[in-house]
Amino acid sequence: MRPHTLTIPKPLIPVAGKPIVQHLAESLIKSCSETPDEIAYIIGNFGSEAECKLLDISEKLGTQGKIYYQKEALGTAHAILCAADSLKGPVIVAFADTLFKAGFKIDHNKDSIIWVQKVENPSEFGVVTTGENNDITGFVEKPKNFVSDLAIIGIYYFRDGEYLKNELQYLIDENVIKSGEYQLTDALKNMLNKGTGFYAEYVDEWLDCGNKDATVHTNQRVLEMLKNENLVSSSAQIKNSVIKEPCFIGDHVQINDSVIGPHVSIGKNTHIENSIITNSIIQENSHILDANLDNSMIGNFVDFRGKLYELSIGDYTTMC
């Protein structure tokens, strides 16, 4: 995702007008029977501005936000354990760079639920094996030989957060480590061996945000999901231009003599003139002139003039 992640953490990169992590949190809250008490963010050294944005997302969603720090990259199990104080009662764990389309509701009677999707290349993922009733019978990390095509998408439900915390702490105490990292999968295997009931549930679509092309595609898919909503700000000024929906157009955007869309997201205070832009993300406070862009990502405070067809440039860049 560089150069974009040089100035902003990946989960805060906007897709269809909102940070990736906000879309994720909104989807997960919809799956719950009630609004969660808290959203705990486990981060590195993101800086105070990013932390404020994360806490603001929680406030918008009507819940409390809390920041925890993983000071060393010691694996997924170690990261989750950094939020030990929040591992109480029912808990959802979600990796913050993945989005999904689904209409599920969490069954709180189950010990644990892991969301999966069938993939064509299971050797690149952690996968689960299942029984007749979608009960999970095993976990395999990046299998060299085919055992299952049900990839774990990075969203988990645990009915008992304290139990999860204890299993994660066991890995640390017993130094159960692989390639220098404590892995969540090892804790899941231990819990399964102790009789914990794990169940696989499916998502309709799994949307990755791991690189520029994947993120632009995710922007396209999210815009399609939201196409029945009003995505154009009332404060946007659009003159002598065509907007091909679905597009997100933020506050105080100015568009003159241009054709925009479909599948374009434009952040607030951006100015676009004499341009044709399709299937792209343009962030805030940028100025685009005489451009022909497709499958592109433009950062914040960018000044771009030219006819390039595909582009990925980060914040505070000038290209004339």
C-alpha cells in the first residue's frame, strides 16, 4: 500500500468515503444483537492524530473506544493479548484490513464462530476443516497439500473472552512460538483439543485491502453495496459535469467540466477540473486538472496535472 501507508495507517485509508476500519466496525455491529460496550484498537506507534480518528469512529458508532499498543510485532496471539483488559464476556476479534459482505447474526449460544470463504488457492491461507454441521474439526496454516478450501478471513467470535485470554497467555508462558511469533491459530488448536465448539460460518464476499489494486476493487464493491444511498454531499459543487453512479463525493468537493465515475470516491475539499476519472480513490484536499485516470489512488493534498491513465501517488505530492 505504499506510498499511502507512509503517512496513514492502512486501516484508516478511506474506501467509499469512510476508513476501512469504520466499514468493518459498522458491519460487525450490525451482526450483534446489541451495540458492543467497547471497541478496542490494538495498534503500533500510529501517532496521536490516528488515535483520535479511531476513537472518533467509536463515538460515531455509539460505543466507547480504547487504545492498546503492541510495541513489538510478535504475532497475532500476542497482539490480541495486548488488549487483555478488554477480553471479558463475548468478544469479536477482527483484523482491520479486511472487509466483507454478509447478512449473518451472531449465535451467542455457540462457544466460538470463525468466518470463512472458499478460495481457489488455499495454500496461501490458514484454512479450517469441518464436519457435517459446519463444526470445525481442525486448523491448518497454509497447507502444502489440499485439505480444505475454507480460508479464515480474520473475523472470530468467542463467547468467553476470559477463556481466550487464558489460552493466549499460555502461549506466552510456555513460549509456544513459530518464526518469532505467537500465533492465534495455536491457541485455537489448544481450545479445540479441550473440547471447545468451533463453528464455521460463511460470508458472501471477502474484500481485501492489501494493495492498491485490491483496495480500488474493494472501493468499487462497497460503492455497489451502498448505491441506493445518497453518496453525494449536498455541499459539493458540480458544474458542467457528469457523475456516473455509484460514486462517493465528499463535503465541499468542486467538480468542473469533468466526467466522474462509475466507482469513484472523492474526499472533502478536493477540486477536479477538465478530467475523466473512473474506478479510483481520491482523498482529501487535492487538486486534479486535465487528468484521465482509471484504477488509481491519489492521496491527500496532491496537486496533479496530466493525462496518465493509471496512478498511485501518496500525500503531499505535486505532479505537473
